[in-house]
Amino acid sequence: MLICPSHHHTFTDITAILFWIFIAAFLYITERDSLDDEMAENYKSVPHSMWITLLNLSGESPLCQYSQAGKIATGILGLFATG
């Protein structure tokens, strides 16, 4: 049986949380001034952006009118969410 030391889990947890915050902040920057009112409303602050990003991480995609940079970011997010 393979037993992982707890410090490996801590590193993974911290890395995942930092990735989540980084992508949420990036999407906040790219989507806060969106012409689509729903996008602008959901990305009006970093905490709001974190919530929508968490939904994207869980496989839900409630929004679809992303900018080009937002589409790239959510594509990268999808790769890590499924990996």
C-alpha cells in the first residue's frame, strides 16, 4: 500500500488554491468590463469571480459569453479541472 506523507497533500492543496485564485483574478480582469451584463455582473469582484470559477472547476459552465482571453483561461481551467 502506498502511503503519501501529509506534506505532499499540503503542497497539492496550496497549489490548487493558488491556481483557483489566479484564474479567478485573471477572469475578473478580462470579464469585469464585458458588454454582456450577465458576465459583468458575475465578474464584478474577485470573490464573485472565484464563485463562478469554482462552478467551472466542478464541471458546471453557467456562462458562455467569454472574451477571447476568458475563453483561453477557461480552456486551461478545464484541462486542470479534469486532470
